[in-house]
Amino acid sequence: MSGEQMLIAGEWCNSSDGAVGEVLNPATGSIITTVPKATIEDVNRCVDASREAFNSKEWSNVDPAQRGRILQKMAAATYANAKSLAALESNNNGKTFREALSEIRYGAWTLEYFAGLSDKIEGSTIPVPGNRLNYTLRQPLGVTAHIVPWNFPLQLAIRSIAPAIAAGCTVIAKPASWTPLSLLAWVKAMEEAEVGLPTNVLQVITGSGGLIGDALAGHSGVDGIVLTGGVPTGQAVMAKASTNLTPVTLELGGKGANIVFPDANLRHCAKAICFGIFMNAGQMCWAGSRLIVHEDVHDELVDAIVNEISKWPIGPGMEEGVRMGSMVHTSHRDDVLNMLSKGLEKGGTIVCGGKPLDREGAFMEATVVTDVSSDNLLFQEELFGPVLAVTKFNEENDALNLANDTPFGLLNGIWTNNLSRAHSFARDLQSGMVSVNEYPITFPQTAFTGWKQSGIGIEQSKDALNFYTKVKNVNVKL
């Protein structure tokens, strides 16, 4: 079996010691290929090359509008290769081809969005006393390391790569060891399309998250760290980064709630709730894993959800008609089932699902659990799988308290036709994002941001560029 290589210092290469890791198709358990398991020596070589590229006049003196043209070419090449990349994503991650294709096209849209912002990164003039001119410059942050998760391997890589390039930074991308293939294939597609990126502006290093991710986070030659992952990983990366006071953007876990009032459109709501928890087999930080529903419509909505999910065939993501693919790995599937079992010991009633599928691969049934109390781990902890925890309420204030009773604060949904209620809840929910009467939803131009343990900083939107630039104040005595 011929394995993949990583891109370091301008060449596709193996690790310095030749070690490789296997990459699996989680729907079958079969080995797709191997990728290099990088060493600390590889990390140092990668950071040195990235620093040299950042300092090079070939990149630092590029017209910002030219960076935009490069990003537009990258977007066009992403659209052109979307179907082949989606097939690779589906086979490597387990999600359906339809989901993968949508996500990769979203990545292309993100590249287009930041292409338009590249020449609009502006400073300001500041009125100060006396005969002086005072102004600010926004300059590129420098070498940025991007630690990419396995649940949306290419989309979330592009989400941070695009603003970094728009701002004039250099990028070292480290994909998850379970799902490195789509990012590697995408970078090759960018090379084949000759988009115009100078050598070493974009590199990809593969291998162990514990070794390579930590080495990048604690490296004195790295100017910024971007991580999407779980809270323990975020804490570890932040601790490593603190050694050099390296700034971080952390997009971490979630325990999103859909809060449903009696005046909601229950048919539409049921479909959106299924999409928000069973898409990607629930392996999403912004999954709507909690349903907080008014007691008057509880039974009707739960029945509608169970009826809707019964229409979702489960199977390998590349099979025609499949709506929910496999989970990313059997070990992760087993972790989710174990947490579900522990939660049920504290209470709750399974109304559908709850078991692995009796077939080869990392498959699990779509699961709905009712009668979940707020002190149950099914309510409090992120399972990162296809499990919906349902809790009743009868007073508006109780619904708000339940929604906020979690250490996370990423995305919450409100379902009501009462405009005043919708806006007051949007104001009072302790989360970085709120959606009214649809779930989940985001756009490249809108901030993707979490409160509490859901993260630090902002992905997407023009505000993301703040992380990738440094402010310099200049004072001139005239």
C-alpha cells in the first residue's frame, strides 16, 4: 500500500524517522492508506520554513488585493474538486456524501468571503493633543498553527486558513490523525491549480495530536494557535501556549439547547431538531443535544421527532439514500454508548435508539431520551454522538434557567412566533450564538463564537481577522 505524504519545507515528504499511522474507513474498519507520523524534528523544520516564508518579501510585500485573488483561485479550485474531496471525506470520516459535499462547498464560500476582505484590513487615525499625527497599523500576526478536528476535517481547516492567508500570515495545518486525507488532497489540488501561494505559506504536518499539537502550541517560533476540539484539549493547548504568551483562538465543546414553546411550528421544528443532532451522527460542537420543550407540546413534538428520524436510513456515507453515516471510530462510538449508559443510571427513558447497529463499522442508532433532569450527565456533558436529551418546562423563566444551566455556551435555538419572547431570550441566553426558528445555521460572514467553556475568540466574520493581525500605534510629532 502506497501511503500519503505531508507537505513540509516545500516538499511532500515522509516523517524524519519513517514512522506512519494507518487511516481507516470507519464504516468498514478497512485501512484506506497510511500517513506520516511526524517527529519534533519535523515540527522544527516546518516552523522554520514557515518563519522564513513569513519574513520573505515575496509574501510580506504582496499587495493585499493579490492575496484576495489567490483566495479566489483557491475557492474556484475547491468548488472544482468538491465532489472528489467529498467522497474522500465521506470514506475517511464516515459522514454522508451529501453532508461532506455541502461542507466543502461551504469551505469554498469561506475562501470567497475572506478574499473580499483581504484589502480591507485597515488602521485608523486618532485625534491626540498638540501638533501630532497619530495612527494605527494592522499588521499580520505571523506564523500560525492550526490544529484541526476530525468531525469537519476540511471545512474547519479552511475556516481558519482563509482569514490567516487574507491577513498575510503563514499557515501550518495539523489535521486530526483519524481524518487527515481531505486536507492533504485539498492542498494538492491547490498546487495543481497553481493558485499562486508562495512556497511554505501553507504547510501540512500529520501525526499524533498529543505530540505534534503540543509541540506546535509550545513552540517559540509560532505566533498564534487556532484549535477546534474538546475542552481538555483546549486547556492543554492553552497551557502550552502560555509558556510563550502565544495568543490562542479556541473553539471548543457545546451542549446546545433547542427551547420550544407551544406556539412553535412543530413539524418544521422536528425536522430541524433531527438535523441539529443527527447530522454527522451528532459529532458536532454546535449539536442541539438538548431539547427543552413546553409540557403542553412535549408528547406531540417527541412523537414527530421519532417519526422523522425513523425515515433516516443509517449506513456507509457513500451509499445512495443514507441520511446518517457511521461515527468516526468504533472507540469513539463505544465512549458515547458508555456515557449514555451512565446517564441512564441517573434517570431518563429511551424512546428510540440507544444501541450500536448490528453490523460492521462504527454505527450507532439515533437515540432520543426523555425525562432527563438537569443534574443528569446527559443534560450537562457533551457526548458528541447521536443522543438527544429531552427535558420539560412549564414557565418561561424555567426554560431560560434550564438552557443556561450548563458549562457550555455555543449555539442555542429558540422556537416561538412571539417576537418579544424571541428577542428577550436571545438577549438572556448565555451563548455566543442564538438562532430563532431554525437550527443549526451559520454563514462565513457571521461570527462563530462560544461563551463559557465553549471557547475563546471568534471564527468566521470580519472579526476573525482581529486574531490574525497585530495593532501598531504610530505617533508623529509634526
